[in-house]
Amino acid sequence: MLLTGSGLMQATLDGVDFDVYTYRPSGTINGILLVYHGNSRTAGNYRDYAIDLADLEGFVVAAPLFDKGRFSGHDYHRGGLINASGDLKPPRQWTTRFVALLAEWARKEMDSTLPYWCWGHSAGGQFLSRVAAFEQIEAERIIIANASTHVLPLLGSYPDGEAVPFGMGGVYDGAKEQERLRAYLAAPITIYLGTDDDDPDDPELTMMPEAQRQGEQRKDRGERTFELGQSQAVALGCPFGWELVYAPKTKHSDFQMIHSLSVLKAID
């Protein structure tokens, strides 16, 4: 049971144990906010940063720790979709599967079927981009904040497309490819960008060739991904569920992003 205030709980998801940092407001509970930390792996801090928003909106917070010992950047940031050799792993091994399982766990702890939102900043945003593209989850909104890379809504491989985990190429066959691409474009995604998170020389910025094809810095990459999604939805004649929201005068800071007034628009 998630008790009022901050806590640390253990969740076993598909046989894997996680430390989950939690917070429950004292008032009415309206939903669950699943919070995914950045490269610092400081899940407790990310839980703390979300407390003001949780109090305002009536959210229970659940922030799982993806520790470096078990989840490399390859397995966390980019969703664990491919192995070290670049081969696609079976979906039952994807790290992305843990989002729906965590939501199910949190609902059981609350003895409720509350709606849930997903929040991820930086590395957590990269992770949620893979979740949005390759999983079917029931989140009200998936907020991808200041991510170094995204999943481009493209099939095939470079230069005509982009392969997994930076695009959707090489995962599905035949009609399933188009079905999943359309589902990704229709997903309730918010690309949430700090207007000042635009440093191309940031030492924490992902700089592999696939990332650089998305743009010079995080703000540019988020805008390009959104614009590509918009144009793809028009070309395919399918629903487009994405939103683009800015946090003014904000750099690469989860604390600033989640405390900006713009966050209310990002989760709406």
C-alpha cells in the first residue's frame, strides 16, 4: 500500500526487482505519475522534484531506479531493443516492457484503476520515446522532456529511413510496419523542450552519427522529430496525437522543467 508522504518500495516486474521511490499526496488522488530519471540514475531526486506537481494535480508518484549495474545506457536510454551486436532482441526482453508493468503494480498498490501519466527527462525521455514507439500502453500522456535522441517516425534504414532504435526500421514486417507507425503517430506524446537547452557542445549530449542526424542539439532534435511526425501523419492520412510544448528560459534541468508553468500544458 502506498502510504501518504515519501517512501521507498520494492516492485518485482516480470521477475526483475526494482527500487521504486514513491510519493502520495494527502488529498484527493486523481492519477499516477510514473517518473523516469536521467543519466544520473537519481530516482529519489526525480521523485522529489515531482512532489509540487503531485500535490497540485493529486498524483501519486512512482519513480523506478534503473541502476547502471543492470541497465547500461544501451538498455535504459535506448530501451534495450537491440543487443550489443545490433541485432533486434525478442520483445519479451525489451526494457520498454517495464512501463506497463509498473503502472499495473502501482494500480494494485492503490487498489484502483487510476489513470496514469509518464514523465521522462533526458535519458528518461529517450527511454519513453522508445516506449511510445514500440509498446502499446494506456498512459494519458507520455511526456518526453529534453531528450538527446528520439525515435524518428521512419521505416527502413538510412539514408531513406532510420533503423531501430533511432527509427522504426527493421522491427516489424509487412502491414505490421504501417500499423505500428500509425499507432506511434497517434500516441498521446508531448515533446517538452527547454527553450535554452540548445548547447551543441554539452558533454552529456548523445553524439553518435544517428543522433547527429536528428539535429545539432536537444531542442533542434525535438523540434525536428515533431515536425517529421506531423508531416508523416498528413502523408498517411492518420491521426496525430503529439504536442510540442516549450518551457521558457529553461536549460537542461529536470527541476526547472517540472516546475515551469508550462508543465501543466505538457501533461494536459
